[in-house]
Amino acid sequence: MDWKLEVVVVPVSDVERAKHFYSEQVGFHVDVDHQATETMRIVQLTPPGSGCSITIGAGLVDSAPGSLKGMQLVVSDIAAARAQLVAGGVDVSAIRHVEEGVWVDGPGGPWNSFIFFDDPDGNSWAVQEKPASTGQPTSVEGL
């Protein structure tokens, strides 16, 4: 049986601000924007090329805005991803990697180049460079 992650709910305080951030600044596609009831709004956005979406909105979860930490995206070119985020006005970290258990500025080897950013509420994202098929581990656990 396949278990596929489809949607992650991201708690936000201002739906319009978050929608603008994720769609206009980060570049996620708006799939759904539906006002289900007076107190429930569902906005689903998908990163380009992803099989998993995020949902922001009102009346969805009891989690505090900004409480989601550790969401991770993968890209084929970390420098291009960073440049795209900077062009969108996102406050994004320098490219960093882990060296002997310590974060160091600059790109690393396969699977070891990252950038980090937060949405306006403080929900935290990591972006990891996924190289062409190398037979290397597929997460930071193998570093």
C-alpha cells in the first residue's frame, strides 16, 4: 500500500498576507482559494513540481501561527533557488552546509547544500539541493 503525503496545513495569522508570500514571493501555485463558511477559508498552494501541497487558511487548525518548523523542499540548483527567493523579496539565508557537525557558509557536497527562510508568521523552511542521481543518501541523516 502506498502512503502519499498530499497536504500539510501551515498555520498563519493573515491569510491574504500568507497567500501573497507563498504565491507571489516564493512561487507556489494557487490551486484552491475557497471560502467554505464565514469562519473557514481554505487556500491550497503547491510548490512547482511537487506532489505535496500546503494549505493555509482560517478555521483549519488550532496550531499557533508560526509554530510549524522544519518543512523541507528539495531543488536541483540551490543557487538558482536562492536567487529566485531573493528576487521575490524573501529574506533567505546564505547557502550553507554541514561540515564536521557545524553549519558553514558556502555550498557542500551532494545533498549538503541548504538555504533557510521563514514565512511572515515565522513558519520555518529549509531548501536542500538534490543532485542528479548519485547513489548518495537522500537526506541529512546520511551526512
